Amino acid sequence: MKIVNLKQFLALPDETLYAKYRPCYMEAMEIKVTNCGERDFLSQSIADAIDCTDSGDFADKLDDAAEDGISLAMDFNSCTRDGCFEDGQLFAIYERADIQAMIERLQVCLEAG
């Protein structure tokens, strides 16, 4: 893993796995889909990639799942505009070896499930 600034992040290729970073804290993992503009990009959420039509549907589905224990369908093909615009934003970039190790670990979860 490496930490980069916004300019370096935007220079990275599409499909880069990352988490926004603040000193000693990383947010949820996301995938950079593509740049859009000089300081903005589209991203695919990983942790909360709930299959929904809009933010109201998102909240309703989460509320229903919390109340009823239902399973939620995930959508790993949609993306949203980040709108970061913070010159000081840092990004933790997961490198190839990190991703391979995650896949191997997730495979264990899949086999156990």
C-alpha cells in the first residue's frame, strides 16, 4: 500500500483500488472508475454498494434490513461522482500484492460460507 496526494491519485489508472486517507485513518475501500474533470473522478463503492435507485431507496433498504434482517442485493457496477475538490486529500492505494492477498483471504471466507 502507498499513500498519494490528489494530483498523484488522478494520474493513476482507472480501476485503482483505494481508500481516502487522513493521518492514521482510512475510509471504506472504493474503486476509481475514471477521472471527470481536472480535480474530480467517478468511483465505485465497495462497503455500501447496495442495489438501489436513489438515496431514499438506499436508506429505506438499510432500515428494512436492520429491522427485518433481510438480505440486501449488492451492485458492484454502479458509480458516483466523488466531488472531492480538497487539494489536501490523501489516498491509500492498494497495490497488486495487496489486492492479491485480499482475494486470497476472501476466497477463504467464500469457502467457509
